[in-house]
Amino acid sequence: MESVYPVWFLRFVAHLEEQSRVVRETVHDFEWVHTLVGVFGNLTFFVGSIFFFWDSWQNAGVWLFVIGSLAMLIGAVGAALSRWERRLLRRRLERERVAGQGGSRSRLSSW
């Protein structure tokens, strides 16, 4: 049976699925990066806050404040996505394990 979609579209979808897999694996492999970005954001935010004490440093303080806020946001979103993806993986593995045991959940708790 021939597909109703053009070949280029199917190749594009396959490419997107591969890229999505690569991004997911990278997010998991480099989870420490989210923490590092968050710490950088906190430090920048803190230094920017201190710069507000002096009038001559307020402009730099504003920029450090904004950069720090953005870094904290990126770190938090990355960590949340990593946790969400891990939870989805855990659920999928649990479903596969239950399906492999004939659908009986009682076997999971018996040891």
C-alpha cells in the first residue's frame, strides 16, 4: 500500500523525530548544565542587585539583573523538561513491563 504523503514529507517527519530523540538524550546526558546555568543566573542576579547601591553602576546592574533572570528561567525550564521527560520514560517502561507480564499488576508487588 502506497503512502498518501509525499516522500519529502515522510523524510522530514523522520528527521524531526530523530532530532527530537537527540535533544531528549542531550537534555538527560547534560542535566548538570541546567544547574550550572541556574547558579550562573543566581550569581549574576545577585551581583546586579549589589550594583544598584551605586548610581554609576546602576545601568550595569540592570543588565546583569536581566541576564541573571533569563539564565535562571532557562535553567528552571531545562530542569523541568528533564524531569517531565524522565517521568514519561518511567511510565512507558512501567507499561511495557506490565504488558510483558500478561497485564497482571499483582506480579509487580510480589517478590
